[in-house]
Amino acid sequence: MPGTVTIRDRSLRLKRKSGTPVWLSLLWRIALAFGLIGIALAVHWFDRDGLRDNLDGHVSFVDVLYFTMITVTTVGYGDIVPVTPQSRLFDTFVVTPIRLFVWLIFLGTAYDFLLKRVWERWRMSIIQRNLHGHVVVAGYGTSGSEAVNELIRRGTDPKRIVVIEERDAALAEAEERGVAVIDGDATRNAALEAVKLDRASALIVSAGRDDTSILIVLTARRIAPKVPISVVIRSEDNEPLARQAGADTVINPASFAGLLLAGSTHGPHIADYLADLAAAHGRVALRERAVAPAEVGRPLAAIETGLGVRIYRGDSVFGFWDAEARALAAGDQIVEIVPGTPRERQA
């Protein structure tokens, strides 16, 4: 993945490489340094009568070049010194600032091309080492940003969310939420490996295009075979492809909106209840959990943690009305309706 690495205290950020080639940036800095030195050399040469050579008394071009380089890079050795007021003023008010600028250029170049990379790679390795059980969000568009906001509203620590995106504006917006961000292409192995997808608790894919989202799912499933993947697919025809690519959950925003709209025509409160179930601060909420050992053999209707509505048993799905729901089995996953956490209750 192209780019240099920039680590901040609150987030992990791999930032896209500048559009200027590295060699051109280095060449520009060298040219600037030599340009400043050239100014000092030219003035010293034209005002060489203001210099005195304590060795042979004659100031040649080589002496001026030597004096300029020594003066710009150090404070000089005293073998050649300015003796006239204008030479001393020039060294004081022009050469001294040039010396500072040249040193800043050299130090900045050393930092950018050596120290910064070494330091940030070390910081990067520390942050990556601590990425466990996090949620990776590939794409920070409308759906991706809403997913991040909803995760935070549901109590997920922003530090446990990593956003993969290529648009600078979206990265800046995500970073403002306090999450980790990586500037990269989620269809490539390098980006997913950089966020330690194999150690994540879930991957949310919302790339904005169905073909891109499906390609991300394919890449992710190869890297992390066991990580749950949820993907936003906008075309109903592409939903089977997303599942074949390895997505565990396929969500179609248009279908869900249609569900709410259609439900509203059969009763004024059906759509309100469905939205309540989906919201973080609704009066009711859906929760999925594994069956407890004490519940094995008991009917779904007898659970005490909520209202059981569905059982996932292997590849089969059973509703509370099915005969299989009369006896829970070890390994079942229960979907239940529980009391929500509305804002007024939290207050």
C-alpha cells in the first residue's frame, strides 16, 4: 500500500504519499540549501575586500568559498575574518539566518526521510500489536459513517474501530470521531493486513459500489476466514454474489426502507416498532447470544433474559412457533427482544 505512516495518539493513520516524488522533494531541498549558500558566496566574493586572510593576506575565490561554507555550517575558525563594518553586518543579519535555515533544511530532511519513518514504523507496530477484537469499517460514506456512529452510540469504544478509506475528507471526518483511520484501498491485501483483520471481531463493508464491496469481501474472506462480514449491497441481483463471496450478512438499504414503508401501510405503529428495534436508543432492542447451559432442554419461550423470537441451529433457522423451539440445544444462537436504552432512560 503506498504512503508514509503518520501515527497520532488517539488513532492509527497511514497517510497517502504526497503527489510530489520523493526524489523531487529531496532535490528541491538541496537546491534551496545551495541557493542560500550561493547568495552568501556571491556577496562575500563581491565584498572580498572586507575579508582578511590571517594566513597569507590574500583572499582568493577558493578562500571566499571556504569562508562561506565554514561560516554557513559552523561559526568559523578565525583564519579568515570579516574586518569592515558592512562585512560584519552582512554576516550578522544575513549569513546567520542563512545558517539557521540551512540547518533546518538538513534537519528536516533527515527527519522526513529517516527518523520520522523509523519512529512511525515503531509506533505503528505498537498500535497494531494492540489491535484485538476491533471492528473494521471499509468505506466511510453515508452507510459507513452511520455504522460508526451507531457503534459508538451502542457503547463501542472509538479506539476499537478502524476505518479504511481513500478520500481525505472522509478520513478527516472519521478521525474527528476518535476512531483509527487508514488511508488505503480495502480491496488490497496490504490494507486489510495492516489493520489486523484476522484479529478483528467484525468487518463492515460499505464501499459505495456493489462490485467494489464484493471484491473487498472476497479479499477479506481469504485473509480472515472466521471474521463475521457484513456488507451493504444496493442491487438485489448482487446479494447472492455477496453471500457467495463470503459475506455473513447482506443488507440492502433500499429493501429495508421499502420494508418500513410497506409496514406503515398495514398499521401506524409497525414501522415505528421496526425502527425502534434498529435504533441504538429505542425502547426495545434485538440481541443475539449463545444459549446458556442452564437453558438447554427448555423451550425458547421460557428464557428469562428477554423475549425469544428466533433460534439459529447450525445452518437452520427456527421461529418461536416451530416445534424445534420447544427444546433449546447446546450450540444454539438465540435472537431475543430486550428492553432498550432510550436517551431519556439514560438521563
